Amino acid sequence: MKRRHISNITVTVIVALGALLFLLPTVLTIANSFMTSSEISANYGAMYSNMTDSEKTYISGDVNLKFIPDKVTLDQYRSVLITNSDYLVKFWNSVWLTVPITVFQLLVAILTSYGFSRYPSKVKGIIFFAYIILMIMPYQVTLVPNYLVAKRFDLLNKRSAIILPAIFSPFSIFLLTKVMRRVPASYVEAAKLDGAGELQILTRIYMPLCKNAIISIGMLVFIDYWNMVEQPLILMTSDEAKALHPLSVFLSQINTSDVGLAFAVGVVYMIPTVLMFLYGEDCLVDGIAYSGGIKG
Amino acid sequence: MISLKGKCGRRGEKIFSYACLIPSIVGVLIFFVVPFGIVVRYSVIKNPVTKEYVGLDNYKALVHNTAFRKAARNTAMFSAISVPLAVVLALGLAVLLERKIPGKSAFRTFFLSPLMVPTASVVLVWQVLFHNHGTVNQVAEMFGGEPVDWLKSTKGQVVIILMFLWKNIGYNMILFMAALSNIPRDMMEVAELEGAGAWYKFFHIKLRYLSPTILFVFILSLINSFKIFREVYLLTGNYPYDKLYMLQHFMNNTFNKLDYQKLSAAAVLFALVMIVIMAVLLILENIFGKDVEN
């Protein structure tokens, strides 16, 4: 019994250390966002000086990671949110790409998953398997067809070139179908006895019962597209279209030119997803947990 | 009379359930299946203007292309290392968190949090950590180690593997925790009565029940491993060090040159590789996990 107790302490220590390491990059980003620009340049300036053509421009050779700013200030945030509108524009670009994709992908997924989970048949099984095959295809495969479609319908350099194919991405259909298949048949039978039609069974039984899963899948879809880099680089390449690029792509350029602001921009960019996480963690965990297993 | 009505109603419902699939099927056909057919066609013709059939010439040119070979090798190596690690480490964590330890739910939150933090937001911290004069090197030097220029050497893969694990382990861990809690209790009790040790229980009982989940986590991690381009792009831009040149870099460059034949051949080849991997995994799971499925 005593041995068990000791090993529990060891396990706790190991897990706690690991958990702290996982939290570290996020916490450091937030802590550094309250530094003054000059403090950041002094600590991290060396990182970028050797990227310019003129060498040996930096004073301090080391890059000093700091947890706590010498002087806490909201200067960075003032620049990002008020003085320099560039970042806010890019932030809204991200919103205008990610929100329509998430909303419409969910709507399509709810309808389609309902279709898959009611009256299963061989044909539906085959179609569902085809969706799984499509789901495992990485961007390196799907972006080529997406590009051809965008070119054919004159969508290149427009947001719709990214949004339209993303709406039909089968990932959320796959997850939601697996959850909807677990809705007990007895609920449906009872609703039918009460005279509910198919549409009512969907909106009054399936959707409420799968609420957590729908929220969870919505969060996963949102964060995936909030992070997007591949699609804009290929589908939106003209100079005007680059102005519509999401902040996720733009951040790689800020980091090199405007180090002093990058931390605050990073924090602003993580606010929507971190809020979702804080409010919806339990839904997220439930949704992920229900989706396990490729066949079941 | 009633049964007839029931039958009619049921027929209508069946038709409705098929109708629900139509919007999605139409979208998938327009945006993925039909254009992929065109991609396959492009991969076997000389150019879109003359439409001259050249068989597998484009494929032969592709696999002899040095940039493609490099990208394919780097991507394959990255996935081959990071995906098994993401599965094994997540499973290990899930097993550790099965115990009654204090602060369990907080730990779960911490491990899951990177999933919801945009990579672009934290990329600067990763750069600071792994810079030539950065934190990791300073710590290494303190203990007498040699500094490594992480992002501009063969060690670059280590950095992106860490970033990948950081982002993906939480999700995988939740899946394993759910699967572990679904293993029938009586099964474990019987094993305990018969004097089975912790290792025996894990390898001979739990692992078998977990095999569908392991397959699922493996496939999800594999899909996510091909998105590592995001991290590499944010860390190093469009022209990274050699070892970080990924398939997506190759695709981007080929897109810039508008070389449809090469692009199409690469896409088709990659799709075939994915299908083969998927088939092998499904077969393995069928052999290994059969006797515990109901």
C-alpha cells in the first residue's frame, strides 16, 4: 500500500511538470505582451538582426527569454488595437473566412449526418466510406482540385475560393455521424407516435441530444481554419487578394518586422479560441471522447 | 390499413434521409471528386493545350525531381517519427491520468490547451526558445553542451516534432482516456483475481480493447502531421533549411510555376499513398482487435 502511495506522488510530479511545459508557450506569449517595445528589442532584437543584409548590427548577442516584464504596459495593445489598423484589418479577414466556413460546414454536417444515421443502407455505407477516404486526404492533395475549380469558376483571389470547398469538407460529417448513430431508436419511435415528422425528429431530438458534439465539432472546425496557412498562399496570391489574407498568414511577416508588437498581436489572435476553450472545455472533451474509433 | 400507412410513411422517411445527403454529395462532387478526375487526367497528358497522352511520363519525371524527393523524404521522415510518438505519449499520459491524483482535471485542461491556441500566436516563443542564441542553447551551454542552430540545421526536425506533439497530444489523450474508461470493469477484476500484474493487464487486456482507438488516433495524427507546414512556414517562411522543406513547400513552388502536370502527378501519387496506408492500418486492426469487438 505504501509503495503505491509513493508512486502516486511520482506520477503527480511527472504529470505536473509535463502540464506546465504544455502551458509554457501560451503563458510566455501573454506575459511578454505587456512589455514595452524597447524591452522586447533589447531581449529579442538579436533574433532578427541577422536576418537583414547588414550583419553585426546587434548589440547583445543572446536572446533572453523573460517571464516577467520590467515594466508592465499596455503600449503594445495600444499600437495593435488603436494606432496601427493593419492588424485589426487582418483579424477581421480571419473572421470573415473562419465564421462562414464554421457555420455552413456545421449546417451541412448536421443535415448529412442525419441522413447517414437514419435508415442505414449499403449505399449509404459506401458513400460514408468514400467520405472517410476524402477525409484522410491532406491539403497537398485537395488543394490541386480546389485550385482548378476556383480557376474554372473565376473564384481565384476571392474569399469564396477558400470558403466554398471548406464548407463541404467531410471532417465534421464523419465525427457527427458517429455521434448521431448513438441516438436511441426508442426516442425516435416515441416522437413518431406523437406525430413528429422527419424534420422535427432532426430538430427536436437529434440536435438537442447531440448538442455537445455539435458545439465541440464547431470549435474544432473553427480553430483549424483560424490557423489556416496553406489555402491563402495558393488560392489568394494577387496583391489585392493579399490584403484579404488572414492574420494567421500575416503573423509570420509581423514577427520579422515588428517584433515589439508580435506578442500582443498573438494574444489578440488567441482571444476568440481561448474564450471558446474556457467556456466550452467540457463540451469539447465530450465531443472528442464520443468520436473515437474509425468504424463504430 | 394502419400498417400500409406506416409503410408509406416509412418510405417517405427513407427518401427524406437520402435527400439530406444531396447538398453534401453535390458539394463534394463539384469541389473534390470531379476536379480530382481532371487532376488524374492532367497527370497523364503532356499539357492542357495539346492533350497528348504520355502515360506515366509525368510520374517518372516527378520521382526523379530532386526537390520532390527531398520534400517527400522530409515529410515521410517527420510523419514516421512524430505520429507514433503522438500516439504512444498520449496513451502514456492517459494511463497516468487514470490514477487518482490531485489536480487531475486541471492537468487535463493544461494538456488540451495547445489545441485551442493558434500556432501563429505562440510561434515567437518557439523562435526565442530555439534560436541560435536562444534559451535552449543557453541552458545547454550551462550544462556544458554544444549550442545547436536548431532552425538552420538538421536538428530543425526536432523543433517541429516538439511543436507537433505540443499541439496534438492533448486531443489524443482525451480519446484514450475515454477508451480506457470504457473497458469493462469485470474484465479487469477477473484478471486481478487470477493474479495478473499491472503490465500483463495493460498489454494483454487493455491494449486489445484500445486497438480501435489506437487506429483512430494514428490516422488523425497522420492527417495532422501533413499540416506541419503551418508551423514550418510561420517559423522559417517560404524558404526553410533543407531538412524542413516539406511537401507543401514543393506544392507551393510548383503552383507558382503553374506546372499542372507535376502538381497533378504529385497529388495523385500522394492520394494513392494515403489509400495504401489506410488499407494497411484497417487490415492490421482487423487482425489485432477482432476478438474483442462485439
